Amino acid sequence: MSWLKIVVTLCLTASLGLGALGEAPRYGGTLIIGLGTDIPIFDAVYCSGIPNLGIIHLVSQGLTVINPTGGEPKVLPGLAVAWEQSSDDPRVWIFHLRQGVKFHDGTPFNAEAVKFNIERMIDPATGALARSSFAMIQAVEVVDEYTVKIITDVPFAALPAQLAYAPLAMDSPTQVQKLGNKNYYTDPKGTGPFKFVHHIRGQEVLLVANEEYWDGRPYLDAIRVKPIPDTASRLMALEAGDIHVAYHVPPRDAKRYIEHPELGITVLTPPPQRRMFIGLNVQWGPFKDVRVRQALNYAVDKEAIVENIFMGLTKPMDSPLPPTSLCYVPAKYYEYNPGEAKRLLAEAGYPDGFEVTLYYGPGRYLLDTEVVEAVQAYLAQVGIKVKVVPLEWAAFQAKLRKSLEETDVQMFFIGWGLPTLDPELGIGPFSKNAWPPGLNSMFYFNPEVEELIVQQRAATDPSQRCQIVRKIQELVMEDAPFIALYYEPQIHAVRNEVRDLVISVTEQIDELRIRYTWLEK
Amino acid sequence: MLGYLVNRLLFTVFVALGISFFAFVLLHFIPGDPAQLLADQWATKEHIEALRKQWGLDKPLFTQFAIFMMNLCRGNLGTSIASGRPVAQEIVARLPNTMILALAGTLIGVVSGLGAGILSGCRPYSLQDELTMFLALFGVSLPPFWFGLMLMWLFAVKWRVLPSSGAGTLAHLVLPAFTLGIGIAAVIARQTRASMLDVLRQPYIVTAYAKGLKESVVVCQHALRNALIPIITVTGLIFGRLLGGSVVVETVFGWPGLGRFLVEAIFTRDYPVIRGALLIFGLTFAFVNLIVDLTYGVIDPRIKYA
């Protein structure tokens, strides 16, 4: 365990301890958050980008919320307080709603509102950006004022987790109908602890405390969100005190903040959920042979990458699911063994290696260029000559989404997030119906895995489901349609005067805890 | 004169149309699909196709261009794919910010560059001249990205006298305007010096001195006016380019300008925004060039526009 990890753990424990020392929270102050982009549109239905959606959720909340620690239970009550799958018909989930909640315009939050919002999301006429992630919902029925039935097309075990997915938020039906779908963003009304005031394009979003919030008036008076695209500028703004919160801090700067407490900045490291790997096109040349793919996994020293590039702030990838996911097991870890790699390559008929091209979109993921260069070097040691081709992100995406007939992709560096911490979205993409233009640019297909994915989706018993998912993880790791690297660490920084701020495993500010966040002075 | 103006304005319209067409065609040859980029990771093929249809991207290129031109004639620049707002509204929200920054930066650059350049021109090869030219070389070579960050660190983090980024008050304008201004000052200083040296060796300058005029009069009333034409050209070009938004400075300082907005739109392939912004830049640049040309006529009475 690296010294940095030890120090971070000590710091976190200390800060938790200090919080518990009974310093009384005070009301007042404006929290200033520095985001990497401007929020494109203040409406969850049309907005992309998890950090942006996280801000929107401070105003318009979700039915369920993912546990910010990534621990059990994975799904926590939000605006829905309890739920169960019907025993007669597993396609039906019944949700019991929080009572006594009002939207910012006074409209009551109830089953009708839930029906309205879910229908708004799944209706093709709305044009929601995340519509297909809720397409399994066939109908929503109002049972009584605070009870709602959601009916899916096939039994869907992951529904409560899926409803926590950020693009779905509860907005006031009255307001949506008044302003219309396309203009709702101008004056959104949710149930959240903060109310929307204004969005000056490119400059700031201003939110103020909701005095009538269902969990009590927040400690903070207001929240200001400023877009600061350049990372160095964002960190300087944090150090200057112009902002209180900065997301995605490079490990080197995090180390500086920890080593220099006089700078007055605390580093937060929520648990990871993004799997970082080098996808291998299993329909191309040498990669058709599983021995070659496994060889590549043995050839790369993931421990070294984690220790040296990420300063030990994360762990190597040993499953297609992140450790925070439901049903995660450490399925298979390919330890660093270049000898074994060479042996497998020779056995597969490539004793002298081969040439291959690796595409990636620099700047998207933390220290991606460093990782890609490390992988290139490791593979060179076993005779694989990797040509690294950096592409602008949009061009890279366009390449990845080409069909099998058109693609020229052999290897690519990518990260898959899992904001629901659920196997449905986590291992679902390892199937044929996720082939491009879907996520599965590895063109991976294992009929056994395919069948198991269908089974886990319908499983009504959680432990049985996890048994199925365990098998899937083991199969996928054995098939190695990728070089499994690491889970991307989440590193954020906040100024010391910010107390009780929780950034979730989903990378969003936790929408239930924000009401308890307070500023020291 | 009026005929000249009409001609130039017609030419500007022609240029604008050319830019639109060029941008339109070029954009579609660049790989990248806004529907893919905006829809979430797990979007199905059917959903992405539906989004493309919603944004009119499924139509043949020629039809799309025809729709764009028809809307343009009605003063409608289209709707942003990412934000759902009219492109015109998005541009209007940011263009003033870019103009303010461009004006402030150019003002700083012109005042300091002109001053330094005149002094250098009048005293070539003196200590002041060598120092100024050395600093000018520095200013031209310094990447605004690095220089901006250094200024930010010094004034915002270390001394905490200025805000690090954003806009809204005059204090927010200082650092980005200076970052821009230093580069401009360097270019203008060198150009001014060269122009002054050229003019100061002309026979009419010798005559002016022979008439017994003071140096300040010779320089300001006689030499400077004649030296100004190339300086104005350079300033005009710089300002016109800045109106396109200094992307680097806007990004470093989080300045809500048009340049940064255009670059972000390019990354997300927000075609309507890219088209609209490029059109505005082209028109603005052409307009600034027109002003520069007209200014020649004011400065140099020999130049007349038929």
C-alpha cells in the first residue's frame, strides 16, 4: 500500500473525526463549484455529462439514489422510500413515494408526477438523450397518491438502480406543461434542496436554498457553479479561494495538497466505478485467438501502472465490473508474467509478435497518455509493436462506432463508467446486441455469456442473480476481450472551509447529503 | 465613395455566403456524429438514428444546406444541438464578451506598443531601443497559455489581488486583457519602430527639422501620420482575428467568449453553432477590414475611394 494511500486514508479518517468532534454547522454562505464545462442545458432530459447532471440533481431529484460510498445497500431511497418487485408478475415493480413533498412551484409531488416524468423520458417525441436507457419501461400506473407501478417489458431486476441514473429527475409537471418540453430549462422546478435562479451562459449557474425542502432548509444559502475548462486554471482558482470545489484533480496536485496542508485544501477520493481497459477487436487477426488476448494481459504490469502513474490510489482491474458494483467478484487477475505472455504467443503462432495499431482520444481520462505509453512499452517487451494513434475525441468515437464491415479498429483505450453500480449496465455491453454502433467495439460475443446476461436481467432473487453474474465475470475475464488495466481513481479537491461535502461514487455531488454541507466562514 | 461602400458591402455578403458553404461542406467531411456524442453510452442504434432525424442530420447534404440558407434569409441561424437554444441567442450572449476582451487587449497593446515603438524609432540602437526590442521578441514568443497562467498564479493565487477566472467585473478583465495585450504590444512595437525608421529618413522630415520644428512636433504631426498605415493594417488584422475570440486566453481565464464557445461546439460537433459562429466571424472580419480601409482614406488624404 503506497504511502500516499496511507496518508489519504488518515486524512479522510481525521476529517471525519474532526467533523464528529461536534463543531456545530452554521447556516449561510455560498458554495462555489468549478466545473470543467458549462452546463449545456439545465434539463436532465436534454443534458449530457454526469457532472452537469449532478448539478441539475441539486434542483430536480431522483426517485432512488446510488449509495455514495458504493457500499451496501447499493440503492438508497430518494423520492421513493421503498420498493418491491411484484410476486405475481415480476415485470411489475411497486414504488412507495415520499409523502409531503412539494415542487418549488408548490405542485405536490405524487404518483401522477412520477408517471408524468417517466413518460416524458420514454416518449420518443420528447427526444430525451437517455431514452434508450429507460426503454425497458412499458407503462407507469398510478395505484394511489403515493404508490406507483412501473411495468417493464421483461422482468428487470435492475430497475431501482436504473431509476437512480442521472438523466431521470423529477420535475414539476405543471411547470413542464406550462413552459413546454423545449423551454423547460429556462425555469426548472424540482423538489431539491436548491432552487434554480439563473444560468448565464458560459459564466455561471446560480442556485438558492429551498426554504421548504422536505429534509429541512439546507445550511448553505446558495450554490454558484462556474465553468473553468482548463485544469490548471481550475486548480489555481481553488488555491486562490475563488472556488471551493474542483473536480478531477491530477494525482500530482493531490499529492501537493496533502503534503502542504497550509494550502488549506482537502482531497476527496470517492470509490471508483470506471473500468479502464484496452479493448481488443476479437474479430481481427491475432486477436481471434484467446491465447493471444490472454498473453497481452500477462504482458502488462498493472500493479506498476497503479503504483507509479496513479500513486497507488486505485487497484488493478480483475473483473469486468468495478469493486463497487453489485455482484462484483475478483474474477481473474492476470499477474505480470512476460514469460507466460511469450509462451502463449508462441503457442498461438506468433513467436515474433506482430504489429498493431492502438487508437485513443487523449485528454478524456486521467493520465491516459502516460498509461497508453506504458502499455506500448510493456507490449514491445513481448514482441508486439504498437503504433499509438491519438485522435480527437469525436473522431475517436466515430471510429469506435463503425460496424464490423467498416471498422479498422484493432486496439483502443477506453473507460466504461457504471453510474448505477449494477451489472445490467456493467456487463450488459459484453453482448452481440451491443456491437457498434453500441459500446461493444471489441465485437465480443460468447453465446454462454449472452444467455447468462438474459438470465441475470430477469432474476428475481438477488443472491441467485449474483451467482449468474459471478459466472459472467469469470467467463469474460477468461475470454479477455480486452487488456484489463485498472479502475479510474476519483480525485477531487475542496477547500477546508467546506464541511460535510460528499461526492458520490457516481461522480456527482450526493443530492441527499448536500443539504447538510456547510461553510466554516 | 458611396459606390465604393456599396461594392464592399456586396462583397462582404458574397464572402459570407462563401464561408457558409465552405463551412457546411467541410464539417460533414470531418468524422464525428453529434447524436453519438450527446446520447448516453448505452444508446441503441435506433435511438441514435432518431436523434439524428430530430436534428435534421439524416437529410441529404444539399437539402440541409438549402434549409440553412432559407433560415438564414429569415435571420434564423438555426438551433444549437447541445443546448436547444437559438444559435443567434448563444452568439449574442457571448459576442459582447469577446468584443470587450478584444478591445481591452488591443487598447493595451496599441497604447504600449505604439509608445514603445515610437520611442525606439526615434532613438534607434539606444539602450531603450535594444531593451524594448528584446522585450518585444519575448512578448511575441511567449505562448499566451503559459503567460496567462503565470499572471494568474502571481496576481490571483500568490498576491490575491485579482480574480483568477470568469467575468463580471472590471477586475476580471485585467488579467486576460493583459495576457492578450502583451502579445499585441510586441507586434505593434516592432511594426511601429520599423515604420518610424522608414519615415524618419524621408527628405520631408529633414525639411521639417530644417524649418526649426521641435522633435515632438516633427514626430507626432509629420512622421507618425505617415508611419501609421502599416500599423493600422496590422492592428486591424489583429483586432479582426481577436473578434474571432482568442480561444486560448478565453479558455485559460474561463472568459465566456465566442472563441471558446466555437471550439467547444467543434468538439461536440454542434453543427448549427459552428456554422453560425463561423459566419459571424467572417462577417466581422470583413467588416473590420472595411473600417481599416476607410481609415486609410482619413489618415492619408491622397487615398480616395471612387
